[in-house]
Amino acid sequence: MITILNNSQTSKKTFLRNIIFMIGDGMGVSYTSAYRYMKNQDPFEQVKRTSFDPYLVGQQMTYPNDPFLNITDSAAAATALATGVKTYNGAISVNRELKKLRTILEAAKENGKLTGIIATSEITHATPAAFGSHNTDRNNMNEIANSYFDERMNGKHKIDLLLGGGEEFFVRKDRDLSKEFMNDGYSYITNRSELLKNKNHKLLGLFAKREIPKMIDRPKNIPSLEEMAHTAIQCLNQHSNGFFLFIEGSQIDWGGHNHDIVSVMSEITDFEKAFNCAINFARTDEHTLVIATADHSTGGFTIGANGHYYWNSETIGAFKRTPGYLANELLLGANLNDILLKYTDCLFTSDEVKNIEEAIQTYKPEKIENAFKTIIDKRTNTIWTTDGHTGEDVPIYAYGPYKENFAGLLDNTDIAKCLFEIIERKQVILAH
């Protein structure tokens, strides 16, 4: 049941200007629970809460509208979260009849708000694309990049700020979208220092050819998700009508697909810092709603394995780079002992070293990476059941005006429906 209050019934305290919508891609409850374990490594201490925990209000169902599949991909899930309509896997904000669906970002722009999209994947990837584009196939990334420039609302660009990876989809032989954006008054930036100096709310920032490196592997000239979020909030918070900002921690999911728990925990850390940035702004501003959730979970990650009642996260913290990074360094000719001393705080057994050395002799990066991941999984008591997505419900976190609208068990489409109501100036209280 939805009860709509008149503006006269709404106190000044609950007036809403800004919405920050955050998705930790693939960040199911097993990951958020494991992240809590990882941050509480002393088994004799009372478990402390993560930054997410105080804002947990509910959970959402993630299934798609696909006659052949009942576990969602990122495109269908993001479409549901962005439009309030379920669709088939692979669809970017189009329905099963391939008709375009109006997104909450578009509703925000129609209502005079500035808009922004941030991702650590390519910003043309499925989840961010569903908020800012329309396409029948998530793989059409050149077309999605084109649409970010070409699709207008009342003759104006509908996305004011874009930050993330995916330069190769914007700077191409057939079309250089960076120049086209600059001709329309956007700043175009490609590194951290340029981001931190930027003041223009019309901004295109592309920091990698494809995805941005994972936080634990990231060079200093590439910004963190927190830094992108902070800059975006400061730039977009210049408009009397407020803003809508979408932020994705994209590669939590990718670590799950790759059965790489070091990567997953690194990416959740990156996402948590960005979440804190949004919450801190909302606390000061008092007129900002922050929603954070996942689109689905990934990998069938299990906290504990083989009958052991202890998940030992200490090994994860002992790795200073991802297994993939270590594998690439070794393929480039680095000495194994040097790599282990430089990038880990582990004492490796002779059998573990032997397995890594044998993998190096194959000259296959995936073999070397897997040798490290096998060690980590065995030491931590981690097991994976799939290299795909899983269908369980995922958590919802909320802070700010109308956070109560997102409490309880929701369908993923309910989140978009509530946001449409709020954006369109209808003050909503949702009773469950």
C-alpha cells in the first residue's frame, strides 16, 4: 500500500533534494557477512559492525522476467532497479517487446536535477548502462557510449557527469566522443590529479581503456571510487534543484566470477569508502537520500568449508595485490621469492611454493593465478559453487528522507517505483 502525502503535510526536515543510488555489483549477503569477519580478525573480540550495517533496512528479490532463466544477469537486474520493470537477461532498459523504458535518471533530469554515473567497470557496462541508456543487448558498448552523447532531453544532455573506465568505447577510429563532449562544454579528464582539480559539473572522466584496476592493484594516478564519488557530489551539488547520482562498485561481482576472495574484499573496501562519503554528505546536507544495494550475488561464495567451523580471513589481509596481479608479474620474469616478500605477509610451505613454481612453468596466467587462489581458499576455508550468479535475496541499505520506503522485503522493481514517486515530488510513505 502506498500513501501519498501532500507537500503541506511534509515537514521541512523531510524535504528531499538529492538522491545517491549505489550498487555493489554481486555484493550478496555472504560477502557483506564475510567482510564483517575480515574486519574483525581477533576471535576473542566482540564482532564490530561494518559501515553498512547501521543502515540495513531490508532485502530485495532479484529474479528476471525471462522464460528460460530465473537467475538474473546484471543487465536485467539493473533495468528493474532503474525502471521498475522486469525484463530479459541482457536487456538494457528495454522491455521484452524491445521498447525503451523510462529510467529514474531520466525522471530526475525531467524534474530539473543534475545527473551523474560512476562505475569502476567500463561506464558502458550493463549496470551503469541501464540507468543512462537503452539497448537490446548489453554487449553493444559502442552504441551505449554513443547514446550517452546522442540521447537528449529537451535538446540537452541527460547525463551531466560520467566517471569510470571504458575509454576505448569513447575514443574510437569511427568516432571520438571525448571531443564531442568537450565541444559541448564538458571537461574531459583521464587521471586522478585532473579529477581532484575539476570544478565543472559537466564532466567526462575515463581512467582506463577498459575496467579500472581493482583497488588493491590500482596505480596512484587512477582515482578511487571514494574520490570519484566525492568529486561528483561536490560538482553536482551546485544546482538548486539538486542531483541524482548513480555509483557502482562494479568489480565485487568480477572477483566473485573469478573465485578471487582477495579481489572481492578489496572491492568491497573501495565501495564502503564511497558509501561513507555519500553518508557523510547526506548527514551534513540533511536533504539527501542514500540507497545502497546489490543487483544479485555471485559465485556461490561460502563462509567456511569442509566441516571446519572457522573462516580464517587473516590470509586475505596478508595479500597486498590480487592473485592476477602476482601472476602477471611472474610472467614478466619477476623472481618468485621477491614477489612473495614484496606483495604478501604470508609464510608459504614448501608444497605451496612448489605448486606455484609448477604453475609458472606452464606460462599460463590463469594457472599461476589459480595456484595462489587455491592456497588462499584452503587457508581461509572458502568454497565456491558456481562461476555465475546466484539467486538469493540481497540487502538494502538506506539513509535520509524517506528511507522507510525501502524497509522490509521488496522486489527489485519496488525500489525504482519508490524513487520515481520521490523524484516526481510526491512525498511517499510505503506501508508493508
